[in-house]
Amino acid sequence: MKKLHATLKRSLLVAGLASTVALSASAQQAHEDKRRNPLLIYSALPFTAPDFSCISETDYKPALYKAIHDQRNFINHIVSNEETPTFANTIQAYERSGVMLDRVLSVFHCLTSAHKTPIIAQTEKEITPVLTDWQNKITFNEKLFARIKYVYDHERNTLKGEDLKLLDETYKQFVRSGALLSAEKKARMEQINRRIAELQQQWGTMLTDATNQAAVWVNSKDELKGLSEADIAQCKKDAASRGGKAPYCIVIVNTTQQAILTHLDNRDLRRRVFEASVHRSDGTGGFNTYPIVVEMAKLRAEKAELMGYKNYAAYSLENTMAKTPENVYAFLKQLIASYKPKVKEETREIEKFARKIEGNDFKLQPYDRFYYSAKMKKAKYNFSEDDVKPYFNIDSVLIKGVFYAAQRAYGLTFKRAWDVPTYHKDMRVYEVIDKDGKPLALWYCDYFRRPTKRGGAWMSSFAKQSKYRKQQPIIYNVCNYAKAPEGQPTLLTWDEVTTMFHEFGHALHGILSDCEYNSLSGTAVARDFVEMPSQFNESFASIPEIFNHYARHTETGAPMPEELKEKMLSSINFQSAYALGENLGATCIDMAWAMLSSKDIPTADKAAAFEQQALKEVGLLDTQIPPRYATSYFNHVWGGGYAAGYYSYLWTEVLADNIASCFAQRGALKPEVGQDFRDKVLSKGNTKDLMQTFTDFTGLKSPDTSALLKARGM
């Protein structure tokens, strides 16, 4: 009886608790209903920046649904307008329609790349098809396009400047998306767009998981011989953050070659790291991206064919500076012809050097290249990367290097915005102030790697500059530097220094934009132009005044000794053909996939063989020089916007070298030169023909390709 009574009492208690929980959940829901979603309102922060202190991960999905709903109503208002279509009531109205959706998406997309937690990943999976369907509905809204076409046909000759450019770009966007297709082809295009979006989302998730899983576990410190104490500490920290399967862990980064191979004495460990990198997602382990690759390649080819093009490359390149695949291949062939004899000579030199150490029967492998190249470099120049790293403290590089260069060239100053919250504690925020003392932009940096961040480095925005939207730019940079243990300074390699300058060049393109329309501002330019400001900004890193300002010993503050500085800078182009070769390899892989018709796409099990054949056909199949990215982890192509566009890194390097030459001739740090570049290039966005923009500053009618080989010491 007592037992029954106790059971009944417990049952009543549980029921009471359940009732209380239900009431609490109901009250919480009522509170949430009354709470305004912080993503859907302009915050009180400077520049109306997103207020991450009150944004919850569960806010994104409802905010995106609401923003889509609002844009739908706005577009319905445009198409139901009984007045004759005009630039104002149609083109400008359409430009206004997506303000809130743009803002919410910009924040959400940042997190899907830089801090993809399980909740964000799930939201992305759910919302991707919804966003794709909504974009399809806009693209194939016949009443909306009819109004746009009416304005294009009847008002185009009366417009000029940015108004004309906005009309042209809006009309072209709809046409290139299929607005003139038959009903049957439009329906198929919608299906293709939806499926490509799903595949890209799957790719991003799988590649991040595969790269994290590819980490190489190390059982003893002895195996890490050759690494600095700081690097060993980082391996220990990475092991702890990834579950501690072993005392040490070598994290795989996004590129084929891993910088850590430069220092590892243990050849078998070098092999393991290299193989973990190249096999991360090719089916060797638990991840295989090839099925995604071939399906996406086929869909892209079909999309191009629906639009009347021979292949995806022809379709994609029409809207770039290069214009055609033939022009791209002509450009690449010039570089390949100059590269091949040089790289053969480099390989012979490294193997000869290695045999002096290891014996005459030693055969150089790709995982040996960085290691013996570094030793050869040290023997030639008598310095190593570890000699210079103490002079590249991340804070000094940023504040006394990157910021100082922007101040000298463009008159900008930077003030730490301590009161602006971020989505991760490691981030910083700065207010950018113009030379006249007026606030110009807000800039965030998220520099340290973590498991929730994809590999690589990039720039984007929480809001783009637009006078029409009364919107100032809110820009961010993301990198994947290894954060030093607590209490120790984070020291960078020279490559990481130039990466910081590179990404800030993109940021400047957004910060210094001075355009009327959001759609045309900042980095809204062709792929083979967008990398130019970033690659050009790298040139500031080695200008003596800038270099001497930031390259200070992290403990003593002493400048880098002149002799060490000269050795390092002189060695930058040591074995330079290798870097060009890995880039050419990746570029030609990208182009090979984009040149296929839909019926010629290989099956997933033949994808790797197709890649090898593509490299062989252009004379770049070389086991010593693997492509910077292989097909199975080529995120630029399958997860980003660089399909048939990876060549642009080399193309824009030519533009950047030409511009750097102009700066050098006119005075690299003269304010009037920086102002001229700002006025004629950085501020213009996509408001002018891009070749004309290039010509306006350089005076050149076309890019001088010889500048690239000269700059690389070739």
C-alpha cells in the first residue's frame, strides 16, 4: 500500500512538473512572439551593425522567411502598378525590394562559412531550397520581366551613368537567368537551379567534415621533430579541440600542399600528411565528393545548353573581361610555355640537393618538395622561416602594416570599436574613418581557425555601400591562422602576412566604394577583376617604409635587421615556378570540367581519371607539381562562384602587377597617387566597363602579361 501510494505521489509530481514545463514553454513562446527578431530591425549599433549580443541561432530561419515574404509583397506592388513602367517605378523599385533579405542573408551566409554550428548547418539545409525557389520565382516572374524589358526597350537611350548601368545589369541578369526561355525550358531551369543549390550546400558540409576528419594524429613529440615549440604546442592544442585521440594532431588546410611539410623531419609523417590532404574527399576514406561534382558539372552544362551556349565555360565567361574560353586558353598557353622549362630546372635542382643529404638513390616525392626546397633556400640565403616569424606578430602586421599602408595610401584611420558585439570571441571590430574625419565603414576581422570554419581566407560584407539605400559598408575578413596558446603572441609566416594584406585589399574595395546602387557597388564586378585590388594590396607588404613599420621583433620591438630583411625579400621568388605550376594545374582542371557538354561528363568513378587526362593534354601532368586544388576538394569551383573562373587569379595578378608598376613609377605612398586609384578604380564598383576602369588608371589599353613573369622572377 505504501509502495502504491509512493508511486501515485511520484506520478502526481511528474504530472505537475510536466504541467509547469508546458506552462513555461507556453510563456516562453508568448515572449518570443512579442520579441522582435533582431535580424529584422536596424540595430542601434554604429552603422546599424548586426547585434550579435541578442541574435540567436534560431532567429535566422524565421527572419529569412519574413524577409522573403516582404520582398514578395514589394514585387507584387511593382507588377500590379498600372502606370507605364519607368526606370523609377520598376528598376529602382526592384533595387529597393530586397533590402532586408540582403541584410539577413549577408549575416547568415557569414556564419555558414565562418561559424557553422549544428543549428546553423541544419538551418542552411532547410532554407537553401526555399531561397532557391524564391530566386526562381523572381527570375521567371513574367510580369516583372515584362516591365523591366519595357524600360530597357523604351527608356534606355535617355539614361546615363549609374542609372544606365543598373538598367543594363538588371536586364542582363534576368536574360542570362533564362527570362526569355520557353515555358518548358524555364521549368527545367528552375529544377536545375534548385538542384545546384542543394548540391552546393551538400558539398560545403561534406568538404568541411572531410577536411576536419582528415587530420593526422601523432602519438609522440619525437615524430614532430623539425617543428618549432610554438608549432608543437599548436598541434597539442588542435588535438585537444578535436577529441584527443592522440596527444598531437596535424590539421589539414584547404590546399593540396600543407605548409607544415616544410619543417617535418619525419618523412613517413610527411607522406601521411600529404596523402591525408589529397585523399580527404575522393572516396579513399569515408567522404566522396565526386558524385556531387559530376552531377553539378552535368547540370551546369545543361544550363548553358538551355541558354544556347556550347558549354558552361562559354556561358560563364561571356560576362567577364576575358569574354571567351579561347581567350582564357590563349592566356594560359603563354604562361605554360614560359613555365615548363623553368619548373623542370627547379625539380632537378631540388632532387640534386636532396641527394647530397640522402644519397644518390633518393627519389623526390611531392611530399618532400617543401622540405628540401626550404633546406636549399636556407643554404642559399642563410635564413629560415623561423628566423623571420618573430618579426611578424599578428597585431603588428595588422595595425602597423595593413592599417598603416591604408593610412599612407588613402588617408584612412582605424579605431577599435569595443562596443560592437561579434559572433565569436576571437573577433575584432574597427571603425574606419576617412581623411576628412567622417566615419566611413565598419570592418571586422575573424582570423583564427576552428572546426566550425571552412578552410581558406575571404572577404564579404554584412552590408554593402549604397547611396540610394543610404547604406554605409560593413565589411569583414576571415582567415585561418593558428592561434597561439594563451599568453603567447601569434606569429605569422610571410605567406600569412601577404594573405592578410590580400584580404584587406578586398575589404578596401568594399570600404572605399562610392556608388549609388547596392547592385553595382564594391566587389560586384567580374571574377577576373575582383581579385585585382586584393592582389595589388599585397605589394604594400614589401614597400620598405611599410615593411619597416610592422616587421618588429615581438619581444624587443627592434626592426628586422637589414641583412635578414634583404635575404627574405630576395628569396620570395625562390623556386617560383612551383607556385605558378600548382595554380595553372588547378586552373586547367576547372576549365576542363567547364568545357564539357552535358553528355560528355564522366561518371563519378571516372572523375579522377578525367582530371589526370585534362592535365596531360595541357602538359601539366607532373607528380612533382600537384594542382593547388584537386577536383574532389576544389571549393572555389564546386562550393563557390569560381566555376570556369579560377583563371582569374592569374589574370588579375597581371592587372595588379601593372597597377603596382604605376604606383612605383608615380610614388607608391604619395597621397595623390592613392587618391587617384581610389577615385578611378576602388570607388567605382561595377559602374563602368572594367577594361576602361583599368585603362583610366594605368593608361594601358590592355593588360601587359609579361609583368606577371617578371614579378615572379621568371
